[in-house]
Amino acid sequence: MPWVVGKGSKAQQGARVPSWVKFDSVYAKDCLRGLIQTDGCIYTDRGYQMVNFVNNVKGMAEDARDMLTLLGFHPSFNSFRLPNGNTKYTVKIARKDEVGRLLHALHLYKE
């Protein structure tokens, strides 16, 4: 991600996923795996497994959504205004068939 530690937040620096990663399916999968492992989660809600990525950098969330879409998934994209004035962005995969396929594609499943 093109941002530099000590030079401001990722949001201030406009961090984005480089296009050479976004548009290559192998790199996009590796990138998504890292994004979910650092700023996402896999959870169960009312018996259904879901995967999401949450970030306060709109561009990063848009990039995650775009990579998922390019890989054939149907992510939802939501924003929520926090009491401190910041906005958090959530990219979620909730379709049962897609969650399993995504976990397998990103090697995030339990053997």
C-alpha cells in the first residue's frame, strides 16, 4: 500500500491498493487475504457465516469491494458515521454460497 509510516494516517495519505495488484487475480486474492486478516473478520450471525472488511479509508474499502467484484463475488458496501465524526466503511460477503467459495479461494478455511 503506498503509504509511509510516520507521515500521517493511511486516510491522510490516500492509501489505495495499486492497480497492478487489483487487476491481477492472484495478487488480488493475496491482498484480500491480508486485508481480511488485519482489518476484517469471519463470523457467524444467526447461523450464517459472513466475511467482512472494515476500514476508515474509503478508497481501501472501495478497492476491497472492487477486487471481490472482479473475482466474481457480490459484496455489499456500507458506511457508518461514528460519534467522533469519522466514517467506517464495511465490505461484506454474506451469500452462503459465496462465503464458502471466498474462504476457499483465499485459503482462510479450516482444514
